[in-house]
Amino acid sequence: MRALVINGKLDLAETELPTPEPGFGQVRLRMAFGGICGSDLHYYNEGANGEYVVREPLVPGHEVSGTVDLDPSGDLAAGTPVTVHPATFGDPEPGIEDRRHLWPGGAYLGSASTRPHTQGGMSEFLLVDKGMVRTLPDGLSLRRAALAEPLAVGLHAITVSGGVHGKRVLVSGSGPIGLLAMAACLAEGAAEVVATDVLPGPLERARRLGVHGTVRIGAEDVPAMAFDVVLECSGVPAAVNAALIAARRAAIVVQVGMVPNELRGINLAPLVSKELQLRGAFRFDDEIDRAIELLTDNPAIEDVITHVLPAGRAHEAFAIAKDSGTSGKVVISLWGDER
């Protein structure tokens, strides 16, 4: 089978790999679309995502959709359109029994965090445990379904925040995760959603989603003490500082964007003086099921996708995805059913 393989920094190649055969409890999928995530960009451009270094050939991709190719149990018919929950969960620990995504020993598609690496879905075929498969409802295209995983990240941030219904929400950073977090907040009944970014392109994409206001960092001031919930999706220390200022007294600030695993300067004075709650959000648990519902009911969320390129132009796709000024979500059309 054909696959896109990252061998190290700036080393991405279309490679022939053996077509996998499903074992007990597994399903083989024929892949159609794979979205480029921030972690994929790090693996390609730097050869590592934080502390996780590419030490062997890695197939990227966990934002995927496709069709069932072979289910030995016969439960899923060939051609059934699906997306995938990309996580397998480890062993529960006391205190986090209800947070499977935090259990140690788990894995995630397209990740160098495990040895051997957990291969992703930017390939012609993909083997997954049947429990990871999510069948798509009528009306949800495979292209749009590739947004289910990153939309679930935004929905999990809302879960961590305690909910946004009727609340004023600031989303800091209007990249793909920020845009999908905005879409999730709007769908979940936020009273006001305001987006920030340093570039005009991402803010224009936020406006097209229907946010109530935008703020261009560096040219405009973020309103101070104005928001009940802040979802910080950029991971930039200056943006974290601005998020703490923008939050009202006793508000909740959720750090969604990944930050470097190193000491960075953050002004915590507003955290103390306003009794803010600063919370972290990591991937998601089962919010992908809600994401599928929202994508079915709100086709306009697909506008987050700005570029779709074939696998043969993968280098170009990764270059476009790196340029947040001109691109939202960049999706690679793989070699399968492209409905």
C-alpha cells in the first residue's frame, strides 16, 4: 500500500508498505482524507514534537476519514463511511478513572510518543481496533468528517471549562483548533464569542464562522476583565498573559494550545488578584461523538478547510499548513473513496 512517511526533519516521502491484515477485533479501513495537525507539522519541520523524536519511519495523521475495507466479523459492511477516534487508552489510576485520555500507557495515531511509533492514517489502508471506528450519519461527507478529531479537541476544552452556554467567551488564536473551538462554542450556545489573532487572514476566517467580534493583537487591545471563559488556543506566552487580563474576576481560563516543555515567562498576578482558574485541556475523551453530530447538523463548519491537496503534493500541503496567514485547516486527499 502507499503511505506518506516522515523519516526525520524535512524528510517526507511516499512509500510502499505492506498492506496490513486485520487480526481479532480489528477493522481495515481504506483512507480518504487526512488533516494536517500541528503535531504533524512539528514532526515534519523539526523531526520532533516536543520531547517526542522521530526515531523510525512514522506515518503521520490522526484527523482522518475513510471507508470500511474489511471487517472480519462481518458487522461493518465494506464501503461504510467512517471516521476514527485516534486513541487507545492505557490503565486507569485512582482519581482519574473517568478521564481515559489521561491514563498512562495509551497511544495515539501518528505519534512518536511510543516505541515502536504508533502509525497514523495518511496511508492507503489503516488497521484500527473496532472500538475506534465511528460510522458516519447520512449527510456527513468524508471530507467534512476529517474535522471530527480537531473539533473534539475544542469540545473537550469546553468540557474542561464547565460549559459555555449563555457565557461570554474569548478564543485566543484563530488557527484551525481555535476556529473549531469557536464553532463549538457557537453551537453550544455561548452568548458571545470573540476571536483574537495577530494576522488578518485567520480573523477573516473567524468572522465567516459567525463570531461576534474579532481583535487583531498588536493593532487593537483585548477587552480587559470582559469574559467568563477564555480558551487559549495559540500556545504563545504573550497570548497566555493577554488571556489572564481578558478574563473577568473568578473566570475560567483553559489552556488548549500546546506550549513548549520549557520555562517561559507568564505574569500570574491577574490569576491571584482575580481568583482565576487556569486549567489545561489535553486531547479529548469521548467528545468525538458530539463532534460528529455538530458536523452533521452544521455543514458550514467545513469552511474551516481552506485547502485540499492530493497525496502526491504532500510537501506543498505541509508548506501551506505552516503558513497560518493563508491557510486554515489543510487536508490531504489520500487514495481512497473521496465522497
